[in-house]
Amino acid sequence: MNKKKIKQVVQLQLMIIIYTLAGIMAKFASMEEALTGFGLYFALDLGFLGIYAIFWQQLIKVFPLSVAYANRALSLLWSALWAKIIFGEQITLKQGIAIGIVIIGIILVNGDKDDEQ
């Protein structure tokens, strides 16, 4: 994989991370009782979604749509990591296996087209 493609894949993953951070803000908002705390987290949620939407449009110009959307499935991995790190939630064996299967699928979708010829 050349440096340009690696950079594009990293950018795609950063956008997916931003997308999952919006979910984290939504969870924080749901835990707030006061309207002030809720409003702050809700605004952050919308901000992350806005940033994601703008940059996602730029990334799908570079990637085939099928590859870009397949990579969005990695939000499962990032969400599980955030849940563990931030909220102390457990990642079960079933969840780990399922995430592993998704990653294998993404690797297959992202595989070089040259390998098939």
C-alpha cells in the first residue's frame, strides 16, 4: 500500500472516530439531569456530527462508496473501545468475535483489486 493510500485510510478512520465520539456525547447528554449539562453535550454531539458530515463528503470523493461504507462498520470497534475506556463497560467474548468478523470482512472489501486479476 502506498503512502497516499495509507494517509487516506487514516483520514477515513479519523472520520469514523469523530462519528463515534458523537455517540459518546449523546450518552453523556442522556446521563445529565440538568438542562445545562444536557445542552452542552447535545451541542458537542451536533458539532461532531457536523464535522463528520463535512469531511465524509470529501472522503467519499476519494474512496469507492462500497469501500467507504464498509469501513464505517469499524465504528463497532471504536464504540466498544470507548465504552470500555470511558464508561467501564465490558466487552464480551461474543462482541469480540463479532467485531473480529467485521474486521475480516472490511479487510476483504479493502483488498487490492490487483490481487483478483
